[in-house]
Amino acid sequence: MNNHDIPVAFVTGRLPYASNGRNNFRFKGNVLYSYDDVIAVKDRRGLLVNSDTFTATSSRHQSAMKKLVPDHIPVPDLTALLHIMLKKDHTECKSYIMRRRLAVSDIERRIEASKSPDMIEVLKRRIEIEQDAIKIAVTYLPFDQAIRVFSANMELAARAMT
């Protein structure tokens, strides 16, 4: 199968597994890989696409998915989130959420320092992506822990809006 057919077969779900000739672009079930990086995951929410940057080849694979499904959900560090989804590891989930919160704080500092309105808009969009990732990760926590994380995330969202 060629590189153009892989994303189509993945999205349509017509095959349980497929790869290109070099096996560097492949999917198995609901997970699409470029080399060993998770590029996309089909989830009950829709298509989650890794928003991290990769090598030139993996970036082309990632771009093909984004073009095919324009309403995809961008998610930072999708490999770690997939691990949480599969293993239901609450400790790893909390760590992932903490990393995402730290990223939001860093982005907020960059917004304060920026003088470019265009850059500020890009950074605000990045905060939305990070907050969406937190919301997805929270669904894998026990209810009492999820409530605490959700409350803290709402405080972050309120800060970002001001």
C-alpha cells in the first residue's frame, strides 16, 4: 500500500492493519504510526491527531491526516495520552495533565511578553489545544480525581481569557 492509501484506509476502517512498503507508515486498529511515533488515534470523540512536530517524513504523514480530516482534534504528546488510554494508568495520567498545565503556564508567559497580535492569537490557540488535551486525559481518571483536575483547569481557562 502506498503512503496516500494508508490514511484513507485508516480513517475508513476498511482494514484492521496496513503499512507501506517500508513499514514506516502504518496503522493497527485505531492507531496510526509514523515510524514509532503515534500520529493519530481514532477515539469516541473523533480523530485525535498529534500536534507535536516530527521529522520531515513523519510531518508529511501527519499532514496527510490533517488534510483528510479537517475537523480533527489536535492533541499534544499523543503517544503519552494513548498509553494512558490503553493502560488506564492514573499516575501517568496525572503526570500528563501536569505537563499540559505547565505548558499552558509557559504559553501564558509568552503571551504576556509578546508584542505581536498575530503571535498572541497563535499562542491562545495553543492554550485551547492544551486545555482540550487536559479534558481528554481527565476522562481516564477516577471521578473524585477528575473533579479536582477539572476545577483547576477551569481556573486556568478563566486566567487565559483575561
